Amino acid sequence: MSYVDEVLQRVRKKDPDQPEFYQAVRECFDTVRPLVDANEKLYRENAVLERFVEPERMISFRVPWIDRNGAVQINRGWRVQFNSAIGSYKGGIRLRSTVNESIIKFLGFEIVLKNALTGLPMGGAKGGSDFDPKGKTDREVMNFCQSFVTELFKYVGSHMDCPAGDIGCGSREINYMFGQYKRLTGLFDGSFSGKDPNFGGSLVRREAAGYGLGYMAEEMAEAYGKTIRGKTVVVTGSGNVAIYAVEKCQQLGAHVIAMCDSDGYIVDPDGIHLNIVKQIKEVQRGRIREYADLVPRASYTPGPGIWNIPCDIYLPCATQNEISPESAETLVRNGVFLIAEGANMPADLDTIHYFQNHGVLYMPDKAANAGGVSVSGLEQTQNAMRFSWTFEEVDARLKIIMHDIFEKVSRTAAAYGMPNNYLAGANLYAFQRVAAAMIAQGIV
Ligand code: NDP
Ligand code: 2IT
């Protein structure tokens, strides 16, 4: 049995109840086989694969908080500090009722590789809780965030681990967490990213993941002598990543016609009015169906099914495994030519292969949505310098970073004889970098 298969089997045996984690490991390991086979002796001697799948540290803790009725609520919090071979830990916090250890670990595993693609000195970590801010009052969210950080602060800090947002965790939550961290430690530093720009947050951090995704889609199209200008785009989700992906696509001249949330989807054939979506989602914290109440020509369909809307470009920006094998078939049948992952792991390996085998240009999450963590890294730099760059400066750096990621990914894919296989290019480039650092630093 190959070294890759041995370790895959070990992961499945050791954590049989962690399907998302296994899925993320399989996707990576399956595509780095040529590298592992060529370096088998070195990697085996250094137990590179075994160490790669074992987090350096995983913290699980109780989060007690008081709700609006004065009742005590208990949630579970986690932080997985997965790998610090190339930099201090960095990665978001997910707040959603469905969060569990498998989800935290898949996110942690993925971001180790993502951060290695950015070119910034960042290791990988991820955290979260089975707490859902939806339907909670601001005070309840604050109570939760303060309690969460009262435990988490022991493990984070500007040179140790820097959390940021993810699903359910936006600037409101990060601001509350930073406030409590500052109170407990007395330190005003780059320990959290995604803060309000009024007190140390980087400009463009809010837009970064979505803008980066738009830049990446344009890079991919350009490599084929095409452009996203004039193309019909469907974006899933209507949260942070989705909203700013729509904004960048529209700035680049694309025609975005559909978005969704977990209740249903809207179609606006004349193009999404993003100011209305922002008002519903960012200000009122409402539901996407309200769009159709405000825009008469738009339609709302409850339930899943946004992938049935024919489009040239599909940008999944909601959650893991949102693209089923059946929806992949529908997308291909309707003529999609480009898919770039805003969400983390929206499709499994077999589905990605299906797209690739049907000539769809496919960019995996760790490359396509790396703009978010990249600007988080730039926020840490600005905090350390006690300085802040303008919107234009940060945006220009983001654009360069996304261009560089595209180059690394496509060059690596070509070097391994798999031109245009961006999944392989991303995993091979990132894995090789982290593995080399792990070997150089000894058995730690
Ligand atoms: P938000 O919480 O801001 O938005 C999430 C959106 O996805 C909401 O519209 C939500 O709908 C929708 N959604 C979540 N689960 C489902 C589901 N099961 N079916 C349909 N819709 C769903 O999160 P983000 O925009 O920050 O994150 C979106 C994705 O992007 C995640 O995969 C995240 O890991 C990834 N990501 C985030 C980055 C960031 O900086 N924030 C950076 C890189 C990647 P509803 O309101 O109904 O819950
Ligand atoms: O998945 C991700 O890249 C994020 N949630 C953002 C992480 C960060 O540190 O900005």
C-alpha cells in the first residue's frame, strides 16, 4: 500500500466520526501523490504525512453565557492550532449550530495549505462554536463573545494565534472578542483581524475574500483569452464573501443574477441590486426573500436549487458540500465554464473531478478565497507597524497576491504535467512548502 493510502486509512480509523476532516485530507493527499511518491523515503523518515494530519493542538472548552431571559446557556468552543511550520497560527472562527470537531478540523487542515499559498508568514488554525448568532440580540451575542474569549485569550496573541471571522462571525463579533481580549490582557495588538478600521482593522478586510474571488475569476478567464465582463454569474450565499464577490464581479462588468441564503434563492434577471442586499443582510440582518418584496421583477424560490439557474460562472460562497453530484451535472448541462470556490470545500473530490473532466475551469477554495486571510495578514502587519494603509494600497496588494497565487498554482500544475488542474497545482505547491519547513525544523 502506498504511503498516502496508509495514512488515509489511519485517519479514517482514528477519527471515524469526522467525515469532513477525512474529505479534506483525502482531497489534498490524493492530489499530492506524485510529490509524496518522489520523496517517499524522506517523508516517511520524517513522518511528514502522519504529522500533517495531527493538529499541533486542539482546545475544547465550555462557553457559559446568560440569555435575554436571564437563563444560563452552555455552548462548546474550539480552537484547532493545526500547523505553525511557516508562521504563527492564523484563521477564522465559525459560529453556527452545526459546528463540530470534524468541521473545525477540516477548516484548520485546509487553511494550513491556503496560508502557504499567500506568500505571507502564516501557519493555520481555525475555531468556532455551536452557538448561532442568528435570532440573538446584540447583548446576547456580546455575552457569548466575551465568555468565548475569556477562555480563548490564553491561547491567542499577535505572535501566537490571530483569529478572524468565518460563517456567523463578522465584524460585530470580532469587535466584541477583541474588546474582551484587550480587557483581559491589557494589550492593544494584532491579536484579532477583521476589527473595525476605526481601531486597527485593515481597510478592505471586509471586502477581501469576495474581491479576491472576483480577481481570481478574472485571472482564470484571462488565461483562456476570455474575460468575466458580460458573463452571467450566480453567487451562492448572501453573507460576507458572497456580497463582496458580487460587488467585484459587477465592477468587472459581469452580470450577477442570483444569490441565496439557507432558506431559498432570489433571481433578478436585470442584475442584483447590491445596495438592497447589503441593506437586508448587513444592516437589518434579514432574509434574502425580502429582496423580492422590494424588487418587483425579482423572484424568490424557497428551498435549495439555485444551481438550476443557467450561468457562465458559478461562485459557491455559502458552505461545505453545497454542490451535490446532481447539482454539478445540472451546472455542466447548463453550460457553466468557470467555477471558483468562495466557500471552504463546497464540493468533494469526485465532484471536482467531474467538473474538470467536463472542461470546466475549476479553482479550489484554498487558492480562490485566500484574499480574506491575506488581508488579515496585512492587518497584522499594519498593527505591528502601528500604521494603516489606504483602501487603494491594500486593494492593490490584494490584487497582486491573487495574481501571484494564480501564477503559483498554474505553474505548479503545468510542472507536474497537469496543466489547468488548479486543484493539483494548489495542493502540490502548498503541501511542498509546509512539508519542507516541517522537515527543516526537525521532529516537533
Ligand atoms: P456569512 O455568515 O457571512 O454568510 C454565510 C452565507 O452562507 C449566508 O448567506 C448563509 O445563509 C449561507 N449559508 C450557510 N450555510 C448554508 C447552507 N447550508 N445552505 C445555503 N446557504 C447557507 O459567512 P461568510 O460569507 O464569511 O462565509 C461563507 C463561506 O466562505 C464559508 O464557507 C467560509 O468558510 C468561507 N470563507 C470565509 C472567509 C471570511 O473571511 N469570512 C474567507 C474565506 C472563506 P443563512 O443566513 O441562512 O445562514
Ligand atoms: O477561511 C478563511 O480563510 C477565513 N475564515 C479567514 C481567516 C482569516 O484569518 O482571515
